[in-house]
Amino acid sequence: MSFVNLNDNNLQKRLSREFRFKVYCIMAMTFALGFVLFLFTSIFSTGYSAFYKTMIPIEISLSSVVSDSNSFALMTNEEINDLSIYSLSKKNIYNLFPNITDRKEKKEILKIFSYEFEDEIKNFLKDNKENINDINIIYLTASDDIDQLHKGNFPRDIPEKRRRLSDLQLSFYDELILENKIETEFNFPFFTRGDSREPELAGIGGALAGSFFTIIVVLILSLPFGLLAAIYLQEFAPQNKFTDFIEININNLAAVPSIVFGLLGLGILLNTFGMPRSTALVGGVTLSLMTLPTIIIATRAALRAVPPSIREAALAVGATRMQAVMHHVVPVAMPGSLTGAIIGIAQALGETAPLLLIGMVAFVVDVPSTPVDPSASLPVQIYLWAESAERGFVEKTSATIMMLLGLLIILNLTAVIIRRKFETKW
């Protein structure tokens, strides 16, 4: 009887330990998911407002600039750019507040608009050359301070000396609100424009193009070389000390900090070979060196998972070793190989340290059109904007993080879908 009770007591202890272990696991997962949820919520709550911008409509008379609408329709964009309409632009902006006559107060009016208001009017002229009337409604971009005030990110209940907006500018804003002359629209220029010193004008177009060109270079270099190297080492390389040395170094390179590859790109690609600095080409080559070990290791694991019977059956019906590998083994291992390649590319997309060392941290205004143009990347753009104190750059930093996380999630989901849809279970 005591023996049975002893067993029952041991069983209860084991069950209690198992229950506590499950509780600890659930608590750990809940804690981790809570932090992830807090991180995503914080980023989204800060960055979602960057996807729309504040606009102020003004009425502008073009008769003083365009005397003949027919001849204006024949003007080229370059000729329109050469027009001098700055004074006209200011005059029509001042008409928003006709009671303001003091010169200093008029300057305060101009500060509620982006400093590129003249260029925005010229762009309007370019898009409406054949539909020019005497009076036109043009929507101009508000300054960063007005934009943040309208979005609720600018505190106005503090002393004027501690605010970027004066009391007079706040009164201008309140008057525009009462007259329904403050509007918001989707911020398309955020995705098409390059960097800028002004938060309301800055965009991630240059960083998107730079990341795209960088990843294209990584795909061209690392994917074929990584796959071929893995196939050779796994299927054809003789087992000797030299191949063992290569395998050890590949495994070690996969664990090397990414900044070391940046030093390699700086010392060899830039200083030795003289490749152009701050370009997606150099960034792609550097990240390809970093991605190669990951692709090789993942591809070798996929090849190793193919059952030996596949090779033996192919050889048994008269196929050569090359035919058995390339026609039978590699197609079966391809889903796993592509999964490893996509994960490696996602890792390259999120890297910052190597790109900083090769000069892709430069301030780039123009959107690059080729891999040899100066460019930035999404992680580097985040790094640059995170150092800026303006509230507009804070929201754009979070918005860029959202874009980068979205791309990484898409790449990882693609890897999971490919693996689940095409992998063969034995």
C-alpha cells in the first residue's frame, strides 16, 4: 500500500513540474509577444501620419505671367522652369490674409508654407498647360510645423519662446481652419522623392531605388555562385583536408559580424579596385560576400536532406553522376535552396553597418536611376533621419521602419510559402 502511495506522489510531482513548465513557457511567449506588439504599436502610432500631408489651397492669377494662353501651351517644361514667378507667388499667398500689411507679419505668412511653393506652382503649370484659366486653385504643401500642428503632434499650450510656431502663425492656422482652407491628402511624394533637409519634402524614393538596385546586384552575384558552390561541395568535391578547410571557413564566415564585410568592401572594392563610392553596385557586391555563406549552408542542407535512393535510382538506370545530381537531386532540393536564398536576401536588405563604411550614408537628393549612381538604402535612411531632431523626421523614420518591416515580412512569408508548397516530405 505504501509503494502505491509513493508512486502516486511521484506522479503528482512530475505532473506538477510539467504543469509549471507549461505555465513558464506560456508566460515567456506572452512576454515576448507583448514586447513585439508594443514595438509595432509604437512604430505605427508614430509613423502612420507620415503617409498623408497637410495642404493649403490658394487662388492664383496667372494672367500676369501668361499673357497668351496659346503660346503658353507650346512652352516646354524647361522654359516654364525659367519663369520668374516668385513675386507673383508671394503676392497670391499674401491674399490669404488681406488684412496683414506689415512686412514682418507677411514673412510669417510665408513660413507656414514649404519653401518650395514656387516650384509647386511651376509643376502645376506644367501639368495644366492647355487648361490655364485666369484664376486657379493650387494646393501648396504646408510647412513641417503647420503639418505637425494639424496632425496633433505639435504642442501649442507652451510658451511662445519654446515653440517653433509663433502666436501670429498659430492665429493664421486657426483662421485657415475656420475657413476650411486646411486639407490633407495622401503623401505620394514620400515614395517618389529623395532626401531633403526639410521634413515635409523628404521622401524615401532614393532609398527605395538604392535598396532595389542593391538587392538586384546581390541576386545576380550571390544566388548563382552560392548555389553552384553548394552543389560542388556537397556532391562533387573530394573529401580531403582542403575541402574541410573550405567548409570550416564558410561556416565561420556565416557568423562574422556584418561590419567586417563593410571593412572588406572599403579596403578592397573602394581603395584597391577604385569602384565608385556611395553606389548600390559597391553595396551589392559587399552584401553579396556577406550573403554567400548563408546561401551555401542552406543549399547544402537542402541537398543533404534528399534521400540517397534518388541518386541511386538515377545511377541505376544509366544516368551519369552529373545527370543524377542536376536532373534529380537539385530539383528536389530547390525549394529549400530558394528558401535559404530568400532569407539571405532579407538579411542583406536590413543591413546597415557595411553600407555605412562604403559611403552609402551620404545625403542623396536625386533618386538614382542606375546602380552606379550615388544612393542610400532604407536602413541607412532610417539611420540618417533618426539623428534629426525635427518631429517631421521622427514620423518619417517610423514610417520608413514600417516599410522596411513590411518588405522583410513579405520576403520571409515568400520563403515559408515556397518551402511548404514545393518541398517533398519523405
